[in-house]
Amino acid sequence: MYPLGRNSIAALTVFLLASAQAAEPVRPPHPRVTPAAGFVCLNHQERRAESESGKLIQLATAIHSAKKRMPGTVVRARLCRDKDGPVYVLTVLARDGKVGRLTVDAVKGTVVGNR
């Protein structure tokens, strides 16, 4: 048996890490455009910049407005841009088991669309 030196251990570690990374499946990027509505959804940095501007309502306020229109559980929330400005796109599982999508104006807090 041959003793391993520091260089051999370092080379083996780099090889194993590279092999492990290559074996991971490649995931497609998160869709920025919602399919049917044409909204452009914001990434993490854009969401942070919008929220720090102080112009947007809290997500909890948008969810409260949406639940008045469609009682149920919000299962997904995204901050997107519409032609009129920022909107929250909320996916709601209604109490009757149907899934709906509500769009809430992120500045005013009013529901501006639903499907």
C-alpha cells in the first residue's frame, strides 16, 4: 500500500467533488413568465429591491384581500410585473377543492384579476 501525500489527497478530493457535481441533474431555471397571463415574475434580487422601495403592500395584506374574493388556502405567491405595475399572483386552493389564481395590485391591494 502506498501512503498518500497532501497533494494526492487534494487531487482526490477535487476529483470526487467534480464527479459529484457532474452527477447532479441539471434543473431548468425557474420560469419568469407566467404561462397564460404574460406577467414577468421577479427574481430574488428584484423582489428585495421592490420591497425595500416602500411602495408595496405586505404580502399578508394581499392574501387578506384575495381571501375576501376566494376563501381558501394560498398555496403559492409570486411578485410579478404587469403592464400596469407590480402585482402579486396568488394561487389559491378554494374550500370546494378548486384551484384559482388571483392577481392583486401590489401597490393598492385590490384584486385586479382572477381565473
